[in-house]
Amino acid sequence: MSKKSSGGVRPLPFLLAVPLYAVLAVLAFSKPAAERLGDQGQRIAQASLGALLATHAGEAALISRRVRKRGYPDQAGKWARSTLLWGFPNHLRVGKLEPASAE
């Protein structure tokens, strides 16, 4: 049984996005940030983080489905996890995936 090739297209690196989320989480929930931003500023940071995560969760579900339809069910979870952090850029990358040939 041969392994399907995705044509060299891979999801964006998972760990590169973690620092971006860490900074936003600090702004949204830390006391020093609350003192600098004020209550309204911190509520905006919290809402932004929540909206970002909700949007990316929806995008991750869509990406998982697109990857499966392209013939790579074994890679769907990997793409979904990457999309949970990166969001839209992964949609562009999945578009470059070559459909797997039926064997």
C-alpha cells in the first residue's frame, strides 16, 4: 500500500502561532494589562480573543472537511489543528493540495 503524496503542501507550523495567542491572552486577562488598558480596553481584548477562537474553530472544521474531500483523511486532523491557530492562510494552502489519486 503506497502512501499518498500531498505535493509538498503542508499546514502552517503550529508552534509559531502560540506566542501570538499568549500575548493576546496576557492582554485579555492580566492585571497589569487591565491597569494600562482600562476595563473597557481589556473587555475588548477578551472579546477579540473569544471571537478569534470561535472563528478559527469554524474554519478548522471546514478545513478538515476540505482535506478529506481532497483524499487525505489521515491529514485532516493535522490541518484542522493548524487552522485553529492560523485561520485563513490554511484555506489558501489547502487549495494548493493536489487531489489524491484513487488507487
